[in-house]
Amino acid sequence: MAKKDRQRTAAAQANAQPKEEKPATLKDLLRPDVLDKLKATAQDLKSAEEKRREDLRKREEDARKAEQKRLDNDFEYLLNNSKMDWRSNK
């Protein structure tokens, strides 16, 4: 029981000490209008990167579709990749 009391008093003393001020950060030092401008620029960059990635994904998907369409019209490819089980077509 005495051990618990010592822990409680140590925790109470730690909480009773005045909190030290943290050093000023860059965010605190910047003017609000500059900070807003930086945030807007960061958001613009993020949206531009997202758009670039989406465009790249779409181009890759279109290229895959075009290649598949070309292969579907290639008789040799269809012959090599067809199942040779003609009994299912009787």
C-alpha cells in the first residue's frame, strides 16, 4: 500500500511542476497569409501529382487494351492460345 502511495505522490508532483514553454516552431513564426499560401501550394502540388498518376494509369490501361485487341485479331496468337479440345464443340 505504501508503494502505491509513493507512486501517486510522485505522479502528483510531476503534474504540479510548471510546464516549460516549447521552443517556437516555423509554423508559429510565419505570418498567417504566408502559411495559407504555402498550404495552398502544397495542395496544388498534391492534386497535380494525383492527376499525373491518374493520367499515367489511364494511358497504361489503354495500351493494354490496344495490345489485347491487336492480339485478338492475330490468327497465330489465337491458334496458339486456343484449347485443342474439339470434343466440347460437337
